Amino acid sequence: QVQLVESGGGSVQAGGSLRLTCAASGATGSSNFMAWFRQAPGKEREGVAFIVRRTGYTNYADSVKGRFTISQDNARSTVYLQMNSLIPEDTAMYYCAASRLATIRAMIAPADFGDWGQGTQVTVSS
């Protein structure tokens, strides 16, 4: 099927930047959407951003709009999340996910994504 491996997490000061990487392998042709989710302790898993693999169209949660950028390489096998102007509220485990659905809503839901990475921790200190 699809294997996803995240990397690039770490600890940074508020105002700093990180770039997360999601390396995809296996039956990646079946994935129409790639997304980043995050989950902080005691909170629900929330969608951060997604990209349509065929067109490159992107969408972001209001909380990260203007600060985060999702992108993919030319082979569409690697997805990135560039995170700038980080704030402590961004602290969470970040997960890469892939969806085989033909259509998803702008407010992405974890249930619509069938393939997941193991997660990478992002910690932002004040």
C-alpha cells in the first residue's frame, strides 16, 4: 500500500522555523490528497493543510494560514510543511496522511485519510 515517514521535527523558540518532510513510497498513485494533521495532548487531531497531488492546489487551517506552506516535489513522492513564525500553540505531534478518496471537504477529517505516518514531534518554547 502506501508507507509514509515523517522527519524534521524538533524544538525551536517562538518565532523560529521548521520544515517537515513526508517521504511516501508504495502505491502512491492511489493517493489523491496528501495532508498534515497535528495533535496536542488532550486535544482532538486537527487538519493543518492539504495538497491535491494532481494539481498542486493547497488549503490551510485558519490557525496556520500565512505562516505554513505545504508543497510537494516534482515526482509527487515527497510532501513538505514549511512552518514559519512558530508560536507555542503550534506544539503538537505532526502526522502526514494520504487519502484515496476522489473528493474531500476543505475542513479535512482524519477519517477520510487511510494512510498515516508515525508522526514527528514539534515543540515551540516561549
